[in-house]
Amino acid sequence: MHNKGLIKLFAILFAAVSIYQLSFTYIANKIESDAENFAIQQVSDQTENYPEERELKAQTYLDSVANEPFIAGITYNTAKEKELNRGLDLKGGINVILQVSVKELLVGLANNSKDEKFLQALEATDEAFKTSAKNYLETFFDEFEKIEGARLASPNIFANRGLEEVNFESSNSEVRPIIRRRIDESITSAFEVIRERIDKFGVTQPNIQRLGNSGRILVELPGAKDISRVQNLLQSTAQLEFWDVFKGGELQEFLFQADQLLAAELAKDSKDVDEEIENLESEDIEADIEELLASDDEDDEDAESRSPLLSKMESLGNPDGPVIAYFSEIDTAKVNEYLRKNSVRAKLPQELRYAKFVWGKPPKDSNIIELYALKSNRNNEPQLSGSVVTNAQQSYDQMGRVAVTMQMDRRGAKVWEEMTRNAAQNRSQIAIVLDDVVYSAPGASQAISGGRSEITGEFSVKEAQDLANVLRAGKLPAKAEIIQSEIVGPSLGQEAIEAGIYSFIIALVFVLFWMLFYYGRAGIYADIALVINILFIFGILAGLGAVLTLPGIAGIVLTIGMSVDANVLIFERIREELRDVEKDTKMAINDGFRNALSSILDANITTGLTGLILLIFGTGPVKGFATTLLIGIGTSLFTAIFITRMFIDKYAVTNKPIDFATKMTKNFLVDIYVNFLSKRKIAYVISGIIIAISVFSLTTNGLNQGVDFVGGRTYTVRFDQTVNANELQSKLTERLGTPEVKTFGANNQVRVTTNYKIDVEGQGVDQEIQTILFEEFKNILPAGFSFKDFEVGGENEEYGIMSSMKVGPTIADDIKRASYYAIFGSLLVVFIYILLRFRKWQFSLGAVTAVIHDVLIVLGVFSLTYNFMPFNMEINQAFIAAILTVIGYSLNDTVVVFDRVREFIKLYPDKKLDEVINLGISGTLSRTINTSLTTLVVLIAIFIFGGESIRGFMFALIVGVLVGTYSSVFIATPVMYDTAKRKGIDLRSAEEKEEAERLAAEGA
């Protein structure tokens, strides 16, 4: 090996840099451990709310030592910035994808146009977008073009004052790029607003990314604990407005009139019902009366029919104050429905006809909420918008209550002064409204100049800080809804770490022992290279700032199993060369490394290509798996080809003998010859039957598609006792439709999956479902368990909702589409690579046939067994990662066999093709068994000890490795042989043919 000194220097420097990068993780963990111990000493278990108190103490400790040097000038803050990032599943926290409403942006650019063709296009886009592969904007353009005579540059649409670049003469094709640019600018603005909010939130190592041009923004906040606070912060549009407000006395007569009108309408409806009952057949009367007039509480229903609106009222507001009336929070939806009725609004006096009804901020310790009426106008515009706010900060008012103080610009200050002057003169109030919620409605004793204002309410300090943060960062240009979310509790993350470490250690110990057992002293060198390889992987992950996830750990552990493959290929080739009596040790080692190189590169490139496709199409944990797999492939190649050889080359230099085996394995599979091709028809029949069963099951039984692919919500709920999943499912069926409840891991833990209100966006539905789960499960939760203990990210970390996931239907379709692209793209890329590498389509056909065979069988196994397997077998993104990994592994195996077959075709030009192929398969049998065995044991270790969340993923890989090993021998090579034999094709390259002819001529 040339440049041995340079390679040694590079390896030493690389190892040193890796250790240096990982030292930051050690330092950060050490200081955090000290902080945790300090908090435990300061706060006893008997202290009320001791977990929160300990957290505060630990944070105080960390703040106090944040900038103090720990070692070599490295501070905690420095170490924290550079530590190895842990993903959501290892640290807990929240991962969401926000969808900025492109529809709202279009409406805004069109200046809230009421143009019939514009509204028609928007309605058609909403429907088409559900199944379209394009983003919302491009779908809108397509639907707009379908409308005859529709022009984007119409003065009623985009040729308005807000879009000066568009003139009346512009064609649709000229307007489109302008709209694209303005929409992109708005989404960029939303991205910056969200990033600024998160930066001020105080979460370490946040990850915020724009996802292409889809209007989607990915936000990952590992370690975030106050989940509802984060969700509010992300979704709040910060639409701050200042409105003049009607006095309660001005609207109270309207409420009585509206109540009478609603009662009359209900009475009319009731009369219609009575007439319908009279027309029924006598035998159907009893059943239909029950259906039409069913009621749980006849007295309540009677009161509501006589006084629909006032019966829901708790009390009237002060006639001179801003509150019209008080209602229970649970009745707000019904009251809104009543007040939106055209017949009800027609009762408003002329001077009140534009009144806008809004609710106050719900108090923390009560469910009574205030109703206000804002002085709106024809265009529903406030007297002053929040865009004039230049600064905001948390403060305290004169009564010592938590408040938010704001400063306005010059224009805002002038309007604010006029508004406060009018309020003082009329003894009226000004409502301060954020996202259509009245936070406060103060009066004014005099005009307030200078543009200083204050929001008060029942804030906590954190809420006021978040509100000030949102106001400083600015408002989102359009609403941003959470269309996909994953929330993991911290205790679940800790369990995942422990599971990952167990599987890692078990797999590593086995591989180290096996290499030593099978290859003796050479195995020791392979083990040293493997340990260095692991150091390199973690060092690169830390240096790149990559995120380590549980599937990422699985990727590393899988890399351990696969990394021995390169060493196995090298050692097996050296063993073959050593059996040649004409070669000494030096020549055998050199020839072994050289001859193995082609197979090593081919095998790793094919696996690397599938990993690359995973990285491109995958999201979240799948990307983590792909990242570690790709890094592992690179480091494995380096350590096997260079590090292992540095140790072995000392035997080559001195010609000292080395066996590359132990006494027990020295003659294992040596000089073996098996006529595999003679068994190919039997293999075809067996595979055909299995595939037929798989296809039948797939078409009849289907697959257990996870929420990734169909949309929905899942909740992992843990109890303090063993529970029956079927009983829990029956509890939920009435309120959630058709939920699925399955045991998830231990018998005290279940996973609840539901598509209840999946088309409805917003936190309200999430909160509603969690409330339903709490109410139905309350009697089997620990005594005294509150909703705050139970909810995701709640105060109790041992029981309740440990994690949740939500995927909207639109993004589910996108994930499914991306998964198809990933699988078919992988097959196409590999077909082309093998075609280029082997120059014969028969090799490509054999390899791709084997891969399709493997994928169908894995899918079939999942389809046949998901109903009774004791672990989760959902088809989700992780499963697609498993399928692609199976494709990579199967190709790895197949390419190694093909490489040997191609080599033997060149070496034995006079032998028959079937004999050459049998020699090639037999010659790689030792390597195939070694690699498959080590990989399988590693996968089984992860399957048993790696945690419930990746058990289905590991099962797919185990089946895939078994089937992939079989198919490389009994499917890929026979298919290649049969297609070549049928057409009488010579599989040698042109150069090889010329060389064979030249040698034949010389021999003659």
C-alpha cells in the first residue's frame, strides 16, 4: 500500500478531531448532570410541585456556570452549541410542519376580491389540491386557466394598487411569475417571523427549515416541554388590532329581540315536525318521535326552545361597560351560530349594523367568557392595526398585574391619541384584540400621546413574554396551521436512549467476538478498525451538527453489521490466494486486497445509492437513518481498505505467515462446489407460490397503513396497570367514530389511532380528542390524575399521553407519493448503475427481479401477519426506509455474486456458463453466510432491545435480509443465466473477448 505514512497521519488526525468534537457532548452532559444533582439536593420530594421546582433550580445552576470555563477554556454555552444533537425520539420535544395558507395570501394580493371567476378558481383549487401533486399556487393557476375569459390582470383581481407590477394589459403568463415571487416573499416573511419567535423562546438546538416551495415550514424543538405554549407560539398569526367598542347597554335590547326571533324560528320548526309526525303510519310513530325529538333533558330543551339565546346567558354585562353579556365557554359555538344568522343580524339598528361580535380571553379559573361588540365598518377594518407596533415587552401595570407594554410608530401614535381622546370624551372603551380575541378593553381618562399602550389580562409571566415576543417578531402574513406534528415526552425519550444503548452494546460485542472467532488474529485487526469506524461515525455526526435519532442509532448498529462485509470480502479473498502454493504471504495479501476492491466498491455504491434516495425523499427520523447509513458506508470503506490493511501489511513486508482463520474455521466452506442452477426451477416454484400468496393477501387483506399514509392522529397512552385494548376501544367508539386501539409494547401501554375531524385544523380538535381520551380513561388512571397530568407534554412524565402524532390528509398524500418515487427511483437508479457497471442488461434484469421479489415478499409478510403480531406493523415512513434498505442489502449481496461470476467468466473462457455461475456462487458462499449472519444477529438485537417504536421497522429488515440472501443466489443469478442462455449471449465484454482470442491464438 502506497502513502502508508500519509494515511496513518490522516487516520490519527481524523480520530483526534472526532474525539475533540465528542468532548463537547461529554462536557455538556457532565455539567447538566451536576445541575440535576444540585437541584435534587436543594428540593426534596416532599416539596409541592417538586419536578417544576427542581427544573427551575437546575436551570438557575446552568445559568450561573454558563460562561465559566470547564476545561481548556470550554464553557457550558460553548459545549451546548457544539454537542451531538439528539432528535425528538431521544430527547422529547415537538416536531411540526406548518402550512402557511397560500389561499389567504392570494386573497390578500387580490385585495379581498369578490370577483366571481376568482372565487370559482379558489373553490376549484381547494378540491383539486386534495389529489394534486403540485403545490397550491400552481394548482390555482391551472384551475384559473380552465375558466373561460378569466384574466389574472383583471382590475377586480390582481391589477390593483397593491400590485403595481401588474397592469391591465398583462397576460396571464406575465402575471404568474409576479404572483409566484410575491407569494414566495410572503412565505419567506412567515419563515423569518417564526424563526424570530423560536429564537426568543429559549429552546436549544432548534431546527427550522422551509420545505421547497410548498409553503410548508418544518420546526423541530428537541427538549421543549411546554407543548401547548409552543403550539400557540407557532400558530398565532399575531393579528393585533385596536377597536372602538360598543357599550353593553347599546346591544342588550338587540339580544332580547334576537332571542324572540330565534324562539319563533324554533317554534316554526317544531310545528313542521308535529305535522310530519301526524302523517306517519301508526306503527312507525313511536320510533320516529324518538328520532325527531330525542332529548336527554326535557326541561333544558324546553327552556332553550322558549329562549334559545338568553337561556345560555350567565348574566348581562354592565350597561356602561364594554361587555354585552357573559356566557359559558362551552356555549360559545352555538351563540356564534345564532349571531351569524342573517335574520338575527337584520334586527340590529342601522347605527349598529356592522357590529362585530367577538369573545374575551378565557380566564384560567373559570369557564365564563365575555361577549363584546366592536365598532366595525363595511370592510371589517379596525380603527388601528398592530402593524404600527415597533416594540413590545413584558411589564407590570399600576396594580402589579402582569402586562405587555407596546410602543407605536409616529402614524400609530397619532391615531392612538385620537382614539383615546374620543374614549375619554365619550366615557367609552377601546378593545385590544389579538387574533379575534379581546385581551382587554380599557377606558381612557385623557388622550394618550407618544404611542405608548398596554395590554392587561390574566397573564402568567411566560404568557406575557410570549405575547411580547410575537408582537416584536411581527404577524404572520397568513395563518399557519399545523398539518403534521409529532410530540414525544421526555421520559419516552430517555427510554429510547437506554434501548438504543442496549442494542448497540449487544450488537457490537457479538460482532467483535464473531470476527475474532472466525478470523483469529486478522479478526482482531478488523475489530480495531470497527471501533475506529464507530468513533469516526459519531465524530462526523457531531462535527456536521447532524441529529442523532433512534432510527439513526439503528442505522449505526446496522452499519456495524454491514461494515464487517468489506473485511469479510478482503479476508476471504486473501484466504483463497493463500491456498495458491505459488504465492507467498506478501503476494497473497496484495492480490486479495486488489481482487476484493471491485466487489467492495460495487456493493457499497449500490447500498449508498439507496441511502441517498432515502435522504432525498425521507423526512424526520428516516433522514436520520439515511444520514448515519451513508456516513457509515464511507467510514467503513476507509477503515476496511486502509486501517485494516495497515495492520496486515506488516505480514506482507516480512512475509510472516498469517492464516485469516482459526482451527475451527480454517476449512469451513473451502473448495466447495454446489450446482445451484440445477435447483433454480424448484426455487422459481417456491418463490412463485410465496409471491402469489403475498399478492392475494395484498389485494384482499391489504396493509395496515399508518397515519403517515392515510392521515389521522395517534396517541401513545401509558397506565399504571395492565389494560385491555379491546375494552378501551369500545369506550372510545361512540365519541371518536372508529378508533383503533392496540397494545404498544408493555401491557400497560396502548396506541390510539383516530381520523376523527382530521380535516379540521387548529389546536381545538387536538385538545378535544385529548379531553375525550382523559374522560373515557379516567377511571383506570392513577388516583387524583388531572387533565394537566394526562395531556401530551403534561406535568406527569410517567403516565398519561407519552407521545402523539398528527398527519393531515394532504401531507399524507404527499408522503405516500414521495414513498412511491423513492422506491421506483431506487430501482431505476440501481438498474442503470448495474447496466453501466456490468455492461449487460441481463445482470440488471436479474438484480432488479430479485429486488422486486424481495419487496413483494416483505409486503406480503406484513399483510398476512399484521392482525396477530404482538408489535406494531404499520406501513409508514420508517417501513419505506426499511424497504429501501432491503433493496440496498439485496443488491449488495447480488452484486458481490455477479462480480465473482464476471471474474470467473474471464478466467475460464472455455467453461460452460452454468458451471462458471455455480463456481461464482460457491466461491462467495463463505462471505454470504458470514455477512448475513452478523447482520441478522445485529438486527435481532435491535429488534429485541431497541424499543417498541422501531420493532416493526427491524422486523421488515430481518425478513428482508433473509429473503435478500436467498434471492441473490436463487433468483438474481438464475434469471441472469436464463435470459443470457436463451438468446445465446456472451456475457464477456468486448475487451475480454479480444483478450481470450489473443490468448487462444498464442496457444495455437
